[in-house]
Amino acid sequence: MRPLWCILQIQRSLKCPLASVSWLLRRTCRTHSSSPSTTCPDPQGQSSVRAQKDFSARLATGPDFQHFLRSASAPQQKPSSPEVEDPAPYLTADELLGRQRKVYLETYGCQMNVNDTEIAWSILQKSGYLRTSNLQEADVILLVTCSIREKAEQTIWNRLHQLKALKTKRPRSRIPLRIGILGCMAERLKGEILDREKMVDLLAGPDAYRDLPRLLAVVESGQQAANVLLSLDETYADIMPVQTSPSATSAFVSIMRGCDNMCSYCIVPFTRGRERSRPVVSILEEVRKLSEQGLKEVTLLGQNVNSFRDNSEVQFNNAVSTKLSRGFTSNYKTKQGGLRFSHLLDQVSRIDPEMRIRFTSPHPKDFPDEVLQLIHERHNICKQIHLPAQSGSSRVLDAMRRGYSREAYVELVHHIRESIPGVSLSSDFIAGFCGETEEDHLQTVSLLREVKYNMGFLFAYSMRQKTRAYHRLKDDVPEEVKLRRLEELITVFREEASKANKISVGRTQLVLVEGFSKRSSTDLCGRNDGNLKVIFSDAEMGDATCPGLQVRAQPGDYVLVKITSASSQTLRGHALCRTTLKHSSAPC
Ligand code: 5AD
Ligand code: SF4
């Protein structure tokens, strides 16, 4: 077999050291494509071979190397819909259409990936693809992947091996099954995946989802296709994600992408590229639409939400510098101008008084007083802040390049608690980072005891190639020590969270109902303002806004619940009455 063509595309963007090498690949015809001319008996297969020959002929007279260099350096155009994007000269408009092919999407990792799945699906849907939740009937399987820790990648490799069997067993009477890797793993491993897992047909990095119809059209002809180009400005601002669950009460709205912080352990800046914010107007438009659809909660989403800075409107590009939290520094030059997170939060919270607003994930350095003030003042901004500490040892924080000491972090916690009484705090921690001693570990234990977080996400350190820690530090904490320390952190976190959550017992809390509890169909489940799960019996109750009315709570209703018991992760109680977000302080 002979490679049709292979192009290495080097992005010549001096401004973007992260996105230094990116490429589009068309590879050797794969096993499927080598045989169908002789073995595939069905008419569809023959027409597919004809189409393939035709396609190969057009490729031969297709674009040259300069074409790809041009498109790499040209600023990204934002077409209003993907199907009107300037078609690649070697593809017809018809080939870019999905032709009712069924796509099965599987998501791994963080909430950003869930949102990316909805964006990818929105793009494919407009191109004529159908979605299926049945793996067996899929024509295309796309995995939206995560690279944050080794274990996350291992899960995806295991899944790929299962899918390989599905692909091999596929009857010849059906069109060949295509498998694609989207997101962080595609970006991190690039060609390695195509080489290692020959059954993978398609790679699309986190900034390449607009290119999916073209990549799939190339794949359709039996070639492998990849686009792992990182962008300086892609925010998918014009793409309305398709909500996966139409009955949902909450939605995530992506407000920014990428990260400039370069914490020494983190792969994210390398897989998701430079930090860029979506224009405020398009965010407000999406939130308005979600409010019109009746959604009751929106979480503003990004790798670094509170570093938000929309500089798309020239008049706001003044010389005002970013205000950092007291005692905090950033790893990059202070940014100036643009519309900041406090402005966005203010605008979003004004759209619908019945809509709860949350945001994740922030960095502790970007909590100026105006953001804290706003959270305190607005009844619909949840009094819940995720404040990822990562470690309780100043020495380790320095090695992690987090830009703060333990003392500065603790001072910020106090300041937040004074500014927002009753605020609920959560955090991320990494156990066993490079050089972490037993003493450093105990410092983290003591931070957990001191802050008493309501929620926590704890991980064992997993060394990632490309990061600063990989190049400069030694992953010297043995695996069993990492795991033991992680267990200790989890135990202490649970003890403290149980204590913190027990304070709620006897109090009345406002709960947004999500649906029936997974464990019992006689219980309802929802979330309080602090985002903690609350379970209560599904019984008739009064309505605070309509005296005399007896109702049963439905998903999307706000219910006042009296808390009767608490664990480290859940509260239990009984419902007092249905109410609204605005009326929630009124007595039942
Ligand atoms: N190893 C372990 N945990 C990590 N995180 C990020 N990178 C790593 C890594 N290499 C954790 C951090 C971050 C969360 C999303 O994942 O705690 O806040
Ligand atoms: Fe990773 Fe640090 Fe950016 Fe979070 S802030 S995504 S931990 S580099």
C-alpha cells in the first residue's frame, strides 16, 4: 500500500509557543480500503470503491503544501454554521454531508469535555449526521478524551481495544465502522495514536471540532485523518451546544478555553492551548436562550473561569490591569483591558432572577473584591466557591508554580468567609507531588482540618510528559506512598466535610429539584446552594407563592427542605414547601 499523501504542517505563529507543531495527516489506505474492491459484495460497497477512486483522483490534483501553510497562518474565520465553511478543494459539498450516518459519542473526563461533546455534536448534526445511543448501530464512534492523569488515558486505551473487536467483527454487508479520538488525548499523543492503534481513523484536537465534517469525509474514503491544530482564538462562540438531556434543569455554558497558568504538574496548557475568552454578548445570548427553555441553573465553565477577559470589543481595551487576590502572583505578564469576570457575572445574573448561577473552575489568584461582593449581593449567584489549593505546603506550592503560599491561601479563605457569610468551599488536592516529604503531606492534612471544605477532589500525582515538572523535577514519591497519602487526605477530608455539613442539620435550605433519587423512587434528589446533594421524600407540600395549593415537586422546582441528617457527601431532609428563588426567604 502506498500513502496517498502526507503533510506535516508547521504553524508559523511566533505568538503561540504552545501550538508550535500541528499537522494534518492523510495516511496509507487502511485494511478496509485495500480489500473492498475485490471482497465487498454489496452495491453500497462498490459505489464506495468508485467514490474512493474518484476521491483519490481528486486528491492527486488537490491542494499543495502551500495551501495548508496558508490556512495555518490565516486568522480563523468563524462561519455561522459549519456547512458553509470554505470547502476543502478536494471535497465536494456532498462529501461533507453526514448522509444519515449514525454517530455514537462517548465522553471521558471533566465537565469541559461534556460541553465539548455537545459542541461536536452540534457541528455534526448540522452536517446531516444522526446520533445514536446504541453502540451496535453506530457507523462512527467518537471518544471525547482526557489526558489529565495516566489513569484517565489508560481507561481510553482499554476502551479502544474493546472497540477494535467491534470493528473487526463488523459484517462486510455494513459500511465500515469508523473510530475517532477527540479532545485532549488526540492533542497530546497526535500521530502516536494512529501508529499504535491502527483502527483509529480520526483525530481531532479540542480546537478542531469545526473540521469534523471534513475529517469524516476523508475517513469515509478509507484514509486516516487528523487535525490537532491549536488555536489562539477558537471559543466556538457561535455554536449553541445541543443539550444531551432535554429534561435537564441545569446547563453548562463555556465562557473561556485554555490556560496560561502553567502549573508545573499540569498538561492542560499543552492539550487545550492558550487562554482565550468568549465574547460576553454570545455568552449572554446563550444564557438567555437557556432561560427561555426553562432551565433553572447555569454553570459558567472554563479551565480558569475567573481569569475571563473578553477583549473582542475595542472600546473596552483600556489600560486597566488585572487585580489579583492579595498575596498572589501569576506566572504570566499581567493582562490589561477587556471585560472581566465580575462584569460577566453581573450581566449573567441579571438575565433571569429564577436562574441559579455557578462557575467552575476558578484559580484562587483571580478573586478581586468586586467578584466576592457580587456573589454576596446577588440572590441568584450561589454562595459556593471552588478554591483549588493543590497542597498545604508552601514549599510544594512553590514547586507546583501555583503563585501563592499557604499563608496567602488561608488569608484568602478568611477574606472570602468574611465577605460571603455561609459560603461553601471546595478544593482540589494532589498527593505525592515531586519532592513532597511527610512534613509537606502533614501540612496538607492540617490545611484540610483548618479550612473544613464542604467538597473535595483529591488525586494522586501522575507525571505528565511536556510539563515543567516532567522536565525539571523528579517524580520521587513511590506509588504506594502516594496512595497511602491520598487515602489519608480522603479520610481527613470526609471527617471535616461531615462536621461542616452537620452544621446544616435543623436548618432550612433551598433545593433545586433534579429528579428521583437513584436509590429510591419514593425520594427526590436536588442540590442546595452549596451544590451538595439533598435527598427528601416525594410528598405533597404547600406552595409559598400560592396559599392553599398542594403540589408535588417536579424537576426544576425550588423546594425549601428542612435538613435532618448529614454525611460527608449528602444531606437528608423533608420538604416544607415549593417556592421560587426570589421568594425563598419568605416563610412557608
Ligand atoms: N496529577 C494529578 N492530578 C492532577 N491534576 C492536574 N494535573 C494533575 C496531575 N498531573 C488535578 C488538579 C486539578 C484537577 C483538575 O486535576 O488537582 O485541579
Ligand atoms: Fe492546569 Fe493550573 Fe491551568 Fe488548572 S490552572 S488547568 S491546574 S495549569
